[in-house]
Amino acid sequence: MKNFQDQIKLKSKSALIVGCGGLGCPVALYLCTSGIGRLGFVDNDRVDISNIHRQIAHDLNSIGKSKAQNLADKCRA
């Protein structure tokens, strides 16, 4: 019963990810899969081919897209 209550608490929480690159990508993916209720993303940069090898949420199809929007889309998928 305790785990269920903790999951309900987590669903009511929010987090803001500032920077959707090398650290922000895994943090966002871990938080969204853990069941957090709401995530916000802030990053004014766009995905570049030089980002692909270290930013796990971005891929070749993401090049040129907003990092924040792309990461939000990946978390929704």
C-alpha cells in the first residue's frame, strides 16, 4: 500500500528541466518514466549533429528541431 501512495504523491509533483542536453536528457527520461506528473523544459538551443552521440533523447531525425520541444515529444511517446 505504501508504494501506491508514493506513486500518487509523485504524480502530483512537477519538475523543470533547465537545459535539454547531456544531463537534461537522461534526467527528463528518468523522471517521466518514474511517473512524475508534470515536466517543463527550458533550452533555447536546437539539435545539432554534434549532440547526437551524448544526448540520448535526440537522434538524426531531430536535427534542427528545438531541444526542449524534441525532449518533450520523446517524454510523451
